[in-house]
Amino acid sequence: MVVQVRDGPPGAVLSYAQLLSIQVGGSLGGQLRAAYLHGSAVLGGWMPGRSDVDMLFVTGNAVSGRAVEAVAAVLAASGPGCPGSGLECSVVTAGQAGSPHAPWPFLLHARPGPGDARQRVVRGDELPGDPDLLMHYAVCRAAGWPVYGPGPRELIGSVARRAILGYLAGELRWGAEHGTEAYAVLNACRALVFLADGQIVSKVAGGSIALARGLGPPALIGRALDQQHGMSPEQAVTPDATDYILAAAAALRSAADAGAGSIT
């Protein structure tokens, strides 16, 4: 699989991730196996103040409930100092990461809380799983930056291509109904790039590649890129964008139904 290559994450993001990894590791009492940056900080397209800081922590398999609670407290307080719009983070065991499968179980998940500086933290025993982990595993395995621990392929198992295509199709349909035009259109672009050749790229790179390859209406994609870069105001998904996004979702769903395979 071809992966978007970068020299490294932005310095402010890496510094934040290193400090958070030290705090999480201290709370785990020697049970931290790895910490990975993923998302736009490693794929490209990072925008300070607008992009999430995406991280995945991998622990040993014998983490105590007290240690999980301690990590939850660290993550809940991690909002101040975040160089992005907030932390999007999952904590999983080595067993969960090494053999990823539905329903995608986890120990903890943190994301920005509404309207305040604290992160919202969800325990894995409160939910059967987190379908978003599917894509987090795939991105980490392809391009994750090891803030601590070994390279991601040493700890994270492969995810079936069929599962990724199905997930992306569902995300596109959600984006068409709930996302901004830039978010939804550029996600459609990068999903079509993945469908074509297995590349996992950022939204911005997906839009640029789609323009170069003729994978969608140039005016629509250019408009979405301008919005993503802050050159024009964000707007709701327009009818022409909806048609493009749903057509891309249908293509991914058809491919998912037709075959299987793994990201290796």
C-alpha cells in the first residue's frame, strides 16, 4: 500500500503528544506499550486550531481498573495546551490492537467536550465497541508516528479492505447529512483515492489527488479545498456536493460487497 510521506509531525503537536504519553505512561505503572500519532498531523493537512490531535495508546493486557481510571483522569484534563481543536484519542490493549475485529473493543476513548476545556472520556465497558477504531488502526498501521514504543506494524494487526471500504461508505453518507461541504467532499475524495489504489491520505491531499486524476467535478473540489484552507467561508453541503458524495459512497459499498482483502 502506498502511504502519504511526511518529514514528521508539526513540532507543537509532537511536543504535546510526548508530554501526554509521559503522563499516560506514569498512570499505567509500566503498562504502556506504545503511543502513536495519526490523522492529519502525520498524513498532512494539519491546521492549527482546527485539526484534532489524533492519538492511539496501546497498553499491556493486564491493566488494572485503577490504572484505567487514572488514565481517564489524565485524558479528561488534556484539553488545555492542545495545539489543535482537541484530542481525539483511544486507549486499547495489545491484544485488542494485535487482532482488530468488530465490534472494535477498547479501554478508553477521549474526544473534545462540548463548550469547555475538559475532554469527554468514555470507558470501553460502557459500550460494545467503537467502529471508528477500525480506521484509526488502519491509519496508524499505515502512517502512525511512534511517539513511544515500536513501529505500529509491530503491535497493530491488519484490517480487512472490505471493512475499511464499508466504513468509509457509511462515513460519507453521514457527512452528506451532517458535515460541512469541505469535510464531506474532501472525505469523498480521499475515499475514492483509497478505492483506486489503497492510499490513505489527508483530506487536503485527497482533494488535490482527485483534482489531478479527474475523480470528481473540479469546481466542487476546488470550492471544498478553498473552504478547508480558510480561503472562503464554510458552508452546508450543497445538492451537487450531495450527489458526488453519495455516488462515491455507492462505489465504495459496491466494492466492499464484491470482495475482501487486508491492508498489509
